[in-house]
Amino acid sequence: MPTHFRDMQKKISDSLLQSEVEQSAALVTSKGAVAVDISVLTFLANEKGYKGVVLCIDRPHSFYVKMLEANGVSQKGMRFINVGFKETGENVTRIGDNPGDLTFIKIELVRTAQKMRLDEPNAKLFVLNDAVTTMLLYSDERTVGQFLHDVNNKLRELDVYEVNVIEPEEKLGTIIRKLADVVVDMD
Amino acid sequence: MAFIQELKKKDVILVNVQTNLFKKRFIAAASELAAEFGKVCVASLEVPTMEIAAALGKAGNGKKSICLIGLAAPGKKACPPGGTCAESDGTIMDLSMVLYRFIDTTQPKAVLFGPIYVLGQRNDKMEALKFINYLADDARKSGRKLVLFCNCTTETARQDCLRDVNLFVDKVLEEK
């Protein structure tokens, strides 16, 4: 396992879920989202027993499946929302043609999380979104900001832990940091 | 009403009625859908759910097979006692959560929703249209019937509504 990956995992396990009221995290990285994704998924699924929803906008769900398998992360109870990708699967929902369909995305994201909550009222659940920058290619800052705020509110109501992976210079960094209960600099 | 016959051939229908007839037609539609499909979900954005529940009770439709969604209003209860009912504030995010909580747990065979102009009053118009688009797509994917009701007060609003929502439905019925 590469050292930087181990460092990331340590940073995540030292920083996330430190308090019972914590429900949202922003992980800030300039070195690409993939290593952070796998670190946080390993931590939540393997170490903490979480199940969750991965929003697949930059990479299809098959990428995450391979990445999880390669790193020994359990996919049991994980669901993937493919936005714009044509792949289908048992634990995959396919929606929209592009990441500009924010209304579709938020309805599906919250619906999936709610379904998981109704199925298992005491389960530990999360949602992972690493594609805010890509959303901004299709919609303006105000629209994406409102999307993030709406989703954050509803996931809190459902007691679902939200993780946003963002770049340091992210245009919506201020609101994402404000919405997050914990902000971790991953670099 | 003619829409029940149409629903045998189509999944998603928009029924446009005159404003003064809306309440009567909407309640009658709820009752007919319950009689035809058994399990139904009624999202009423204008007609009080108490009145719908009373009418369904009178028509002999069991409370267990109907789920109702009403709009929250200050100082007023949106739900009748007993049965399955929930309140929403009418925003897309809240309405979709309440609606899909029912749909995903009770698997109704049909959904009655209206009047749709209220969505545009409480939300951005484009977002309201996308929500209707999602409802229609999801109904088709799930083999569930969707009946949307519209009661626009002016001819211009009616034309706007029909032009926009027409894109997502299988059939538009005009009830005079």
C-alpha cells in the first residue's frame, strides 16, 4: 500500500466521526479525488460498518466496484447512482443524461438514502459526492449551491453522513465548508 | 370519468378541468382510482385531505389502501385521523421525500397528483417541470399509473401548462 494512501487513511480515521453529532464532512484535496474516495470508503465501510450511496458522475459505478474490490472494501449494502453512464446493475440506478440534471439527481439521491433508512432504521449510512466541480460545468454556482444545501438538509433529517470531496480552490468551497461539520485538508 | 378508460392504455395522463369543477372532479378521481386499482396514493396540493378521506370512506374505499399527502398550512391539520397521511411544505425536495416514502413502502398501483400549478407557485418553474418529468419517468419504469390534474385559472396559464407538461405525459384529457 503506497505511503500517501496510508497517510490519507490515517488522516481520515483521526478526523472523521469524532463526535456523535457530526453528520457531514468536506475532504479537501489537490491531488485528485480517487485516492481520497478509496480512503474514505475503506474507513466508512470496512472500519465503521457503514453502508451508503456513491454518486457516480466523473466515473461509472464499475470503476468504483473495481477500486473497492482491489482494496478489499465490502460493497455489501452499497448503492451507486450513475449519472449519464449507460451501465446498469442490481445495486445501480441510472439517471439523466448529464450532471446538469440536478433536480433528478437530488430526488434520486435522497430517495435512495431514504429507502436505505426505511429498510434499516438503525443502519449507519453515508453519501459520497466527489463531483461538485463537474456539476459546475453544467449549472451555475447558485443552482449547484442550492442543490448542495437541499441535499445536506435532507440527509441530516435522515441521519445519513454526507461526504463531499472537493478541490482547495473549489468555487463553492465556502458553502461546502460551511455546511460541513468537519473539514479535513487531505494534502 | 374518461381517464380511467385511458389509463388502461396509457401510464401517464394529464387531466385539465375548469377551476370551478376542480375540487369535485379531483375527489371523484381519487375515488374512482381507488375503486379501479385498489392501492393508490393521492397528493393533494389544494383540496383538503380531510375531504378526500371522507369521500373515499363514503365510497367504501378502505383507509389502508389509500395514502394521502396534503400541504401543510399554519394552524391547520393537513391529515385526517387514522389511515395513512403525511404533510409536505410543497417544495420539490420535501414533496418528493414524502411521496416516495409512501411509494417505496406501500407500492401503490396509481398516483393522483394535483393541481400541478401549485408546484410552480412554491418552486422554480423549471424545477417543478423536472419533478413532473421524474414522476412520469418513474411511473412508467415501475408500471404505476400517474394522473396529473391541472386547473389553470386563465387561458394563458392553461396553454402554458399544457404546452410544458404535455412533453412528459402520454395523453391530455380536457374535461369541460
